[in-house]
Amino acid sequence: MTRRDRQLARLLRWYPPAWRARYGDELVAMMEDTLADGEPSVPFRLAIVFAGLRERTRPRALAAIDLPPLDRKREGALLVLAGWCGCVIGGLVFAKSTEHWSAAVPRGSAFGPHVAFAAVSVAAVLGAVAVLLGAVATVPSSIRSVRVGGWAPFARPAVRTAVIGLTAVVTTAVLVAWAHEIHGDGRSAPFGALFLLWAALIATTLVSATAAAIECARRLDLPTVVVHIEAAMALTAAAAVVVVAGSVVTWWALLAARAPWSLEGGVRSAGGSGWSWPIAGSVVLLVVSAAVAVTGAVRILRGPSDAPAPT
């Protein structure tokens, strides 16, 4: 396969699986005729990407109704995994933004927010366990795939994630050493910029790892029983994402009504708007992640009840 063939194959992956199965060969032929002997330009790539994204947002693509039941379950589970990734990033932002909130809340107003905060923690743990169990279930198939086809299909996403992760580790070490040196006093704009870079690297590492997992999982030949396990774990994770998003929104609403100053890092007072940009950002990301996870769950549940028995 030539370099341009690989580029066209990557562009084709922006389209839904069912669309690729039906029209993929025609699109590749059209791209080859359009390009002749040239390389795909940036405008050409963007046009293909946007067209693929439009196809993915069509109702039939979101429901994946053109796929066989088992393939639909697999795609649904992978979509839930993408939603879980967003939930983890949003949860990290939320955790960092709420490190000392309880100290500023009056005792009589703390019960509701504490319950909502605990629900976030419990749902996050359950979701993480479900994702971990789903990953463990694919290990035998992964080993078989490597034995048959070698490491080559998995090497590129793994190396990409490893490079980004190593950069994040190095940045973490620099950030920690710098924080110890200044002892938390007089943190400068360069320190703040490095912190933002570190946060972006952590998020990018999570996104890259999730994208690598999805890319590799699509290459695996999973037994029917494993697909059903993946579907069950994905439904659990999707429920966890919804609970996390709902609990964070509830927690924010309760504090904004009862102790708005706590969201601004202040002490008890009559003021405070109850607004927090970091928490608002985490809520937006969590709600979007919940929508993605629910879409994946719908794909899974659309499978017929008389699906083939595990073999």
C-alpha cells in the first residue's frame, strides 16, 4: 500500500462503518480520479472530513440501524467508551475545581451537596470497573490477533499514545519540582502557562489512549460471548456517565442556592454569584459525554432480543 493509499484509507474512516461498507469503494475510486497522480491537499482533506462527519450525524448513522446486531453492539460499546473518556476529563476538571468546597459550606446546608458529591464518586468507580472489565474481556482476542497478524496494526496508535504520555510525565515532573521550589507562593504567569499545558497534555493523553483502544478494538475478531460482555459493561459505563453528569449538575445547583460563596473559594458571606467557569466547563463536557454514551447505549439496546446465543 502506497503512502497516498494510506492517506485515503484514513480519510475514509471519518465515515460511519455501515456507510463505508456500502459506498467506501466508490468514494475511494472518486478520490483517486479527482486527485489523479497528486497528493490530497488540505482543502480536499477537510471536505472529505466534513462530509464524513455529516454522515455520522444523520439519524440512521447515529442509530447504526444498517449494521448487523452484533456489529451494532460493538459500535455502541465503542461509542460509550468515547463518552467515558469525556466523562473522565470532565471529572478531573470538576475534582480539581472542588478541592476545598466543603470547608466553606455551613453544616446545615451540606447534606444535599455531600450526597451528590458522593454519588459522583461511586458512579465514577463503578464506571471505571466496567471499562476495566470490558478491556480484560478482549485480552484473549488481542493475543490471538497479535499472533496471527503481528504488532504492526497496533503499533502506530500505541506509539502515538506513548509519546504523548511520556511528554505528560516529563511535564508533570517539571511542574512538581517548580511548585516545590516556590512553595506555593507568588506563582507566576509562566507557571500558570505550564500548568495549562500540563492539563492539556493529560487530556490529550486520555483522548489518544481512547482513540487507540477504539482503533485496535475494531480490528479484533471477538467471539459472540465477548461482544455481549462488552455490551453489558458498556451499558453499565453509560449509566455511570449519566449519573456523574446528573450528580455534578445537582451538586452545583444546591451549592449555588445554599452557599454560592463556596464556588468562588471564599468564606461564608451573604454574597457570591454561584458561578464558576471551571465547573461550568466540566458540566458542559459531562453533559456532552453523557449524550454520547446514551447514543451508544441506544445502539446496543436496539439489537433484537432473539440475538444469537453466545458460542
